[in-house]
Amino acid sequence: MTAPLIAGGRPRIDVDGARAERLEADLIRLEARADAAGVASLEAVFLNWGSRERGQPVDFVHFHRSSIDFGKRLRIAFAVTGQDETVFDGLITGIGASYPELRAPELTLLAEDALAGLRYRRRTRLSEGATDGDIATRIVEAGGLRADVGRGGASHGQLWQVNEDELGALRARAGDALLSLRDGTVHLTEANAGGEAPLRLTRENDLLRFTVLADLAHQRGEVRVHGYDVAAKEAIHETAGADIARRLAGGGGGGRLGPEVVGQVFRDAAEDLHLEAPASGAEARTLAEAAMGRRARRFVRGAGVTKGTPTLRVGSRVNLVDLGPWFAGTYLLTAVTHRFDQVDGYRTEFVAERPDLGDDA
């Protein structure tokens, strides 16, 4: 057995744009979390006992609103490769304290990014002749944020938002897209959208551990959406199949897709959706493809830990090697947690998924 690998050192902490060196020195542990549903969050614990200045009496160090208060902006960054990479940027929303029996008092700070502000805005509105992307853009901009909506989604003749908070309405319009906030811009991107080149991770270096499972439980050979077109006075029946999974996998060959494998194992492994109420065949097809894509891209799911990789975020792609022919390959990250403590140092945990399982070598 060897000691845990420690990487990256302590993080940089800024409060309202100014470096908070005393918070950095008193940091005990932190956890910055983000996933595809948006609203990144932070929990950080600090030592809260000592002298604020040399020669002053010992007392609670951080109970001062000038430095710590609700609504102050908290930024966390790590410099693993020499350049600061922000892993969290948000507002303080929770303040707590702990008074252990055999340790000095501690301060706990909770924070969330600006997407959380949409939770406090509840509206009733009607959208007419708009796509999911149009409605999502309107919600984001009404909340004072910039929008980068890389999806159209279904088109709606009329869609009511009835006494629903803006965050819930945004998530409903996001569908299966990845929702994240970076540098004041809300990004809503399809899971199969192209982006930066995948980051290579290997068990010989950054990747400390990884567990993975290919599971047929949520796979279906095809998804069928049914409805009625009032204008055309005819039934609607649209289907999406394994071609959607192949598109998610990049169109390459060799990998085994969940919709194909489940069809080989179970007869008529299909999903029929009757309550989606599509207004046209095109809308039904969009709904079927979205439902199939949501299932197909989760065929292979894994969780891993790196020595500390601040560039990893929701929507990043990683190329995992040294895993054998079945599980090596490119994965999409749908959840990322950056952790720091005084035992393991800085580490990054992630949840990853892909639509295809590699074949034999």
C-alpha cells in the first residue's frame, strides 16, 4: 500500500473579486458540485478560531460581515498546471458553524451559482409559435443572464407556463440537453454536440480509479410516439431507433449499441408514448428521438476519480485508456465534483456515460 497521491495544493479563494488569503489558510475541506441539471453548488469548511491580526486576542476569526455575508461572490480556483482554473463561481447562500468537542470552532459556507436566482422567480406566461430553444433563451435573458442555447427542440403552437419557477421551466425546455453556467453565460447544449478535443486520462497517470457498468435495464430497441393531428385529421405514429444511438456514438462502427443489444436479448423491447400530445408528425418524431437519445446515451455509465483536474466540467469529454477493449474510449461527463481536504489533497470526481460498448479486441 502507498500513501494517497496529493495533487495541486490548496485552492485560491476570492470573495467579491479580492483574494481571501485568511480563508485559504483556514480551509479544512471543500466540495464544488455540478451536474447536467444546472445550478453548481459549493460547501466549504474553515477553521474559525485564532487572531485576526498579530497581537490581537484569540477569538472567532470569520464572523465579520465585511468579509463573509450572504450574497457575496465566492470564487474557487486551482492551479494544477500553473494557471488558475475556476471550478466554482457563485454567491454565498448559507452560513453555518460547528463547535466540536475536541477541535476548534469551524465555519461552513454554502454557495450556488447565478442559475439559482431563477428559482426565486415564479411566472405564468404563454409562448406562441416558439421552439424549446426560443423559450429557454427568453427565460435566461429575463433572469439577467446571457444565453447560449445550442438546441431548437420541439416547436409549440401554444405553451403555458403556469405559476412555475423559472428554473423549473428552463429545465423542462432543456429536455436532455446539458445545462451549465460559465462566465455569466447559460449554456444549453445537446449531448452529442461537438466541442473541445477529449482529455486523455490513463490509469498510469491522472486516473486514480474508475468503475463502469453497461446495463440493459433502461435500454429500448425503439421508441414510438403516438398522437393525433387535428388539422390533418389523422393519427400520428413516429418511431426512433438505433440510428439515434449510432449518431450519438459519432457514426463510427465497431461499438455495440444499447438499442441493438437489448433487441437481441429481449423480444419487442420497445417504448410506446401515448401522453405526449404531439401536434404534428414532425413534433412526434422530435419527441421520439429525444426519448431514444436520453436512454441510448446512458447505456454505459461510469464514475471515476482523478488526482485533481480543474479543467473537467459538465459537458467535457474524456478519452479513458487502459480499460480494455470493452470500456476504453470517449465518455461524456454529466456530473463533476471538485474536492479538497487535508488528507487526499485535491481530487476530481466525475460521472461519465457513452452510448456504445466496445467489441472484443
